[in-house]
Amino acid sequence: MSEWTEQTNGSTSDLDQEIGRPSMVLDVVVRAEFHALLVASLWLLFVGHNLPGGGFVGGLVVVAAFGLRLAAGGSAELLKSLRIRSEVVLSLGLLVATGTALLGLVNDGTLLQSRELHVTLPWLGEIATSSAFFFDLGVYLVVVGSFHWLLEVFSEPESEGDFE
Amino acid sequence: MTTLVALVVAMLYGIGVYMILQRSLIRIVLGLSLLSHGANLLLLTSGGSAGVAAFIGRFTGDDKVVDPVPQAFVLTAIVISFAMTAFCLALAYRSWRLTGNDDVAQDEEDVRLAEMIATRNGKP
Amino acid sequence: MIFAVVAVAILGIGNRWGSRVFLVASVGPLAALVWAVSAASRVGNGDLPTESWTWVSSLGLIIDFRADWFSILMALLISVVGIGVFLYAVSYFENSRDVARIASALVMFAGAMFGLVISDNLLLLFVFWELTSLLSYVLIGSNEEKPGARVAALHALLVTGSGGLAMLAGFILIGESADTYSLSAIVHNPPSGMVVNVAVLLVALGAFTKSAQVPFHGWLPRAMEAPTPVSAYLHSATMVKAGVFLVARFAEPFSDTTPFGPVVVVVGCASMILGGWRALRQHDLKLLLAFGTISQLGLMMVLFGSGKEKLAIAGCVLLIAHAAYKSSLFLVVGIIDHQTHTRDIRRLGMLGRKWPVVAGVAVAAAASMAGVPPFLGFLSKELAFYGFLDWSEPSGLIVLCVVAVASAFTVAYSARFVWGAFFSVRSGRAVLDPPVSTPSPNAWFALSPLVLASLGLVLGVLPLLLESLVSGSVKSLGFEVPTIHLALWGGFNAALALSALVLVAGAWMFVGRRAIERIQARFEGVPSSVGVYDATVRGVLALSGRVTAITQSGSLRVYVAVLVLTMVALPSIPLAMNGWPGSWPSLVDSPIQAVIGIIMITAAAAAAVFHRRFASVIALSVVGYGMAALFVVQGAPDLALTQVLVETLGTVAFVLVIRHLPEKFVVAKSRGNAAAIAVSVAVAVFVFWFALSARTVSETAGPEAVVATQVESTESERGPAVEERTVSEEYLERSKPEAHGSNVVNVILVDFRGLDTLGEITVLFVAAIGIVGLIRFGARRSKDRTEVDQEVVDS
């Protein structure tokens, strides 16, 4: 709790001032929910090929979780929610997606050609999936990275700005 | 497509256009959002009326399956229109930071040119 | 190829060598000369050297070179005159800046010209053609500090460039109707028909602009702003001959079936008379020569355009003779200009006594131009008269008269040139009285004109040397001719009598030049080609200004309204033609749809009406959640999920931005609001109609409505009628076995249409960068990012 106070005082964000000191209930709920949402998003990503879900939806769920953190704790809290810089996530996602697309080109001579993969995962056992999963993973990362970045920028405290 | 959905689409378009024709940038952005909603709905429902979602193994021969192609298009369109909306918002924000309002200004170059031509024609 | 290398090399050497780079530059034409001679020997042995690479095969653009005698003739002109001009330029540009640029442009020009005459593909020919236009722009405007030079360069570029475009259109029409773009194939087997008639006229238009024929001749006198070596090379010997070259190529195959021949002859006659007439009143030596060139080019047009073999022979001889005498005359003017700093014959004179060699060169060249025996010019005139006398139709007689009159003009202005520059005593005082230092030109300076002028004499006396070249050229133009014997002395006949008559008449006109000048003074008010061009340019600029003032009101609202109305108006036409869809669809799919729909319409209207920004945004998000609900009803769970999440985030983004802005919108002024409402209503009505029509298409679809078709059959029902499957059906079928997924929408996104998705995430990427830039750039950050990172790591 003391740690929390310190941080809000440290931030000069007017958004934080607007929100004021968050209620402890919200704080706790958000912290609990955050990780649940992360798990849920991963689940959506994995089953996306066969059930509702996929890279977009999964990514958006994560971003919604970020949004909650933002609402609960302001911009500083938002920054804490992703430990890697969002630009990096964004670029990595684009890289993965493009890489998968090009891999199809190398393997079969066709862009984005998918192939069946058999992967053994802990707990879940062997699952049959498709190399398109990695493409979807790239989409997921791009969505997470870009939306996080946008939230970050939009929630930044207004600078004392000399725009020129 | 039902009559009601067609009406909803038409209203979204109409109100969207009305808002785009306003001067405030924020309203224009709102109008763009409404327009893209209308377009998405039109695209989706022109694929046929409601039915069972297109999951292999989830429908039988008698079920009416929804066309998956418009859905894929619309999914893409939703994300892209969000990106566009966010971009316009950023534009509105910057415009406000620079000029102190979020109104769309007249294009000064064009206005000046029109005046120049007018004065030249005015002279005998 | 060599030209390009030399041009680059010259740019590399730059100005360090001064005007001596022209020595390097002459390597280009020298190589062309070597090539031409070697090609000549091969052609003499009966085989045609050809080279061919495919460039853009789908357009029929093949780099196709082919040498026949006529190409070799042109190549020889280009290379011989080119060497002469380059050697001369060493002295001319002695103290000039920026020599390297001119030199390299000149070499590239020579290369382009060379390519033009040996290319065997119409499109390739066009490429070289426009290359020469562009390079001539650079060369005319090479003195960029002189406004006159810039205007002249632009004039030349606009006229020859647009002529070139007309020519391209003609080439394409011809190429398409002949099914080949090979020049030799077309000439061998010319197409015919109405389209071809139009096409050849367009080609003729291109040729007229390039060869400065009436009424496009205005650019050539203006182009005299160029340095004299450039004028000598481009505007007498080579570039303007490109039009003649083209006419010569097209004359024989198209003169019988199309109006090509008559048009060329008429325009040529007009240019001859007008050029000669205007040349008589010029005081600037260069302008005098320029109008003379127009006249001579007109004569060449007539000779080649007539499509008669004897006249073509005369044309070939005239090509050679003209290149020799006109370039040497230009070079002489260059010497005069360089030494005395004037070209005005009212201030010149008496130079003959000081510079006997130069005067001799000028006299020889002018005599050749006037057609005085024994020069080559005389031979060409003689051959021309001989050919015209052979022309049996009455029109031939008219043309003959025109040519005779124009030739008399030529004699008169030739005499005027020589007299005015070198011998006129009375006006000569202007130069001599104020003792302007007029240093004599050195031997090197005078060498090139001397050689070029003496070519006219040598070839005139010994026309035997030209026999095989000329007869080969005429043959390669498609004429059937027996071996030609060229001889200076053809015996006493009508042609000789005509030549004599022309000389006498020209001399009489020269003597009576005062009277002629008085007559000419009366025609001052007649609109000239330059005036017409200037008026056209002014008119276009004014028109574009006015159009801009009308179409660009500067108001975004007006632009958007116009766009939207166009979007409504254009598709309304086919919609109205199809008529009313006929039946109304069912009102709703389910009761819940009705509830959602009504909520959405209300919320959308509220978003428009509210004055508080925040309320509007909330209303918008209600619409968005309504969309998600509709998606669920429609059977699109992926969409619904995405829509809910995007809407949430969008609302967050809106709120984050508008917290900075004033609470309320500025109340819109009533002006224009009614118009906005009217436009919106029109859009709404149109979209409603459109949506209903789209419904009828998709639900009564045949196989042609591929994408929007309802998928009603499933795998089990699908019979052998595979070819009628829609895209959607195919995706449904292939999703599991080929892409290993059962969520068809997701499979489409990441597999079947994965490239779309790749594009989409790229859009996200770019938009994110743009937004960050818009918001962060230029703003001082209150808290540095790295500090926050540090905190994150610490915690």
C-alpha cells in the first residue's frame, strides 16, 4: 500500500489526478483479473483455429486487460503492465508474421503456405496444429504491441508543450 | 438482410455523413466511426440472413450456415477502421494543441488563389 | 552504348579540362563513324546487321536495331557533323563555365540520335525521339541565367514533346493494326484502313513539330538562344532531320493508300515559302539561318513525302548537302559571334578582308545552299527539278513552281548572309569605326567549317562517291530503282534552265532587297507562330487558375459533400435502371434484432445531436456494442468478440483524447447545416435502396454472384456439380483438410487470405507509428520514459 502511494505521488499525470486514488477494491480486482485475462487471451489464441478466437481477439483481450490497469492506476500502472517496450512487441509481431509468410515461400514456393505441425506441449500432450498458428501469433503480438503503445501515448500527461 | 437491418445501415450512413460535414474534428471522427459501422453491417448482412456459425463439424446438412467470407472481411475492416479512428483522434489532438481548437480550417492556399483570380477578373 | 560511357566519363572529368573535354566527347561520334563504315561494308555485301534484345515483350517493346543504307546515311551525317562540331566546340567554349554539362548532353544527344536512326522498333524509336527532345531542352537552356534561353527551351520541349506524344499515339495505332511494331515489317507490308489514315497523320504531326514545319516552326528561331555549336548540330544537321527521316521512312509504303503524302507535301510547301520569306528580313545571322533551315526542311519534306523515287534521290542528296553547308554556316556565325560579339548584319561587314579563309568558307557554303554549281547543293536542286518535271500530274507543276520560288528566296538570303557579314561596306563601319578589337580566329577554330564546307565542294564535283550510298538509301526506303548515276553535268535541259532562272531571280531579289523589305513591313501584324504559342501557354495557365478557383473552394466540408454526392449519384443510375427490387424482405430475423436495431438508431441520432463531447462518445459506443449484438444474432461470434473489445478500447481512446478538449462542441453555425442535412438524407435513402437491392442479388444469386452467395449446401449434399461452387463453399470444404482448422473465419484470415491480414497488421503498425509521432513529436515529455522503465525494473 505504501508502495502504491509512493508511485501515485511520483507521477504528475493529470489523468492520475482525475482518477484520484483508486479504491482498494478496484485495485485488487484488477490485479486478480489481469492475470486471468492474460491466460484467457492465450487460450483464445491457441484455440483460434478451431473455435472462436484467434490472434486478433486474443490480442484485444490482453489490451483490454491493459485498459483495466490504466483505469485503475493511471499511466504509470499502464507502463508497468508490459515489461518489454511496446514498440519491440509490435515489431516482433510483424517480424514473426512476415517470417512465417516467407517460410511458406521457402518451403513450398507459395507465400503463406501452411503445413500441419505436431507439437508436444506440457500438460496438453501432443496437439495437431498448423504453421498458420505462428502467423496468428504474429498478429497477436502486433495487436498487443500497437494497442498498448497507443494507450500509452494517449494517456500520457499533457506536456507543458511547446509544439513546434 | 432484413428490412430493419437495411434501415439501420441507412441511418448509420446518413448520420455518419451528417457528422462528417460538421466543422469539429472530433465530430468528424465520430461520423467516420458511424460510417464504418454501417459499411461493416452492410457487408456482413449482404452475405445472407442469420444462420449457424461456420465451424466445421458444428452444423449438419440441414442447417443454414453463415457465409464466412464477409465475416473475415469485416473482421479485418473493424481493426483497420479502429486504426484509422485512432489516427484521426491523434490528428484532432494535435490540431487542438497547435491551434487551440479542433475545428477544420479552410485551406489558405486555395482561398488565396481564389481571391487572386477574382481580383484579376475584377480588373478590366 | 559507347555514347553513354563517354557522357558519364565527361561528367566525371568535369570542368577541370575546360573546353578540351570536347576532344574526349568526339570519341562518341568517332565510334559511330567507325560503326557506320563497317556496317556499310557489310550492307554492301548484302547482309543487314541487326541486333535485338527483348525489353518489355508484353508491350511489343523490343530493342531492335537494324542497319540499312538509309540508316547508315543518317549515321554518317550524325557522326561526321558531330566530330566537326565537337572539335570546333573546343575553341568556341574556350572560356566558358560548365562546359562538361553541355559536352555530356551533346554526346548523349548524339547517342540518342544515333539510336533513333538505327532502331527498328516503333516504340524504341519513340523513346529515342523523346530523348532527343529532352536533351535539346537541356542544351537550349544550357545558359540558365538567360530568361530567353529558358523560355526557348520550354517552347521547344512543349512543341516537340507534344508532337512526340501524337506520334506515339499514331505508332500504337499502326502497330496494333499491323500486329507488329517492327519498322521494317510495317514498311514491307503496310496496313491500311481508316485507323491507319488517322495514325499516319498523327505520325506526320510528330514529324512536323520535330522538323519545325508550319505551323509549329516557332520554336526553331527561338532555340537560337542555344550556344552556336548546339544550334549547328541540333537545329541544322541532326535533330530537326529526325522528322524528315521519319517522313522518308513512311512515305513509300503509305503514300498511295493514305493522305500522308499530300499532307506532307502541302505542309512542306508552306514551310518552304514562309521560311524563305521570313529569312529575307532577318538581321540576326543565326535567325536568318534558322528560317532558312525551316525552308530547307520543308523542301526535304516535299521531296520525301511525294513518294517518288527520283525526288527521293534528290532528297538524299539534299540531306547530305544541307548537313554540310548549314552546319558550316552556323559554325561561321559562331566564329563571328565569338570574335565580334554581335550577329547583327547591320553592324557587321568588311570581315571578308580581315578573315579571307572564313569568308571563303562562308561563300562556298552559301553557294552550295543557293545551288550554285559546282557545289553539292546545285546537284540536289538539279535532281529535284528533274524529278518534278517528271511528275506527270498537274499538282506536280504547282509544287514545282513553289519549289522554284522558294529556291529563289534561298538564293536571295544566301547572298544576303554573305554580303551582310563579309562584304557590306556601308554598314561595315559600325564594326570598324569604334575600333573594337576583333581578333582573328585561330586555325583550329576555322578547321571544322572549312572541312564541312569543302565536303560540299568535293562531293559536288565528284558525286560518284555518293552513288552507292544514295542508291542504297533509296532502295532501302522501298523504292525500286535501277543503279543511279549522279553527275554534276546533266546536259542542257529544262532542269538546268530552271536552275539558272532561279539563280537569276534570287540575284534580282537580292539586288532589290530594299523594295522587298518595304513589302514585308506591311505584314508585321500577321500573327506569328511564336505569338500563337505564347497566347496558348498564357491561356492554359489562366484557365487552370480559374478552374482551380472554382473547384478548390478551400473548405473541407464542400469537398466531402461533393465526394459523398458523387458516391450516391453514380451507382444510382444502374440501380434506377434495375428498378425496384420487387419484394420486401422479411422485417426481422428475430425479435431481438428489432430491439437492437432501434437502440442503435436512437444512439446514433443521439451522438449527432448531443453537444457534449463525452455524451456523444458514449452514444457512439452504444452503437458499437449494438453492432456486436447484431453480429451475435447473425452468427458471427468472432466478429462479436472483436467488436466488443475494439469498441471498449476505442471508447477509452476517445475519452483519453477528449479529456483535453473543451467540454462542448462549438455550436455549428446554421449556415450550411441545412445542406448537410439534405446530403445526409440523400445518402440514407440511397443506402437503404442499395442494401435492399444487394439483398435481392445475394439471395436470388446465380453462379455469377460469387462472393455474396448464401451457403446453403453442405459437404454431404455436394454432388458432382463442382464447377458451380462459390468461393465460400470452397473455403468451407477445404478448411479442415488443407488448413487444419475448423473455424472457417479464422482459417480464411490466417491462411486462405493471409496476405490480406499481413497487410492489415502492417496498417496497424504504420498507424501506430503515425499516432505516436503526431502526439509525441515536438512535445516536451514531462517524464522520461527511461525513468519509468527503471521504476518498472525496480518494482
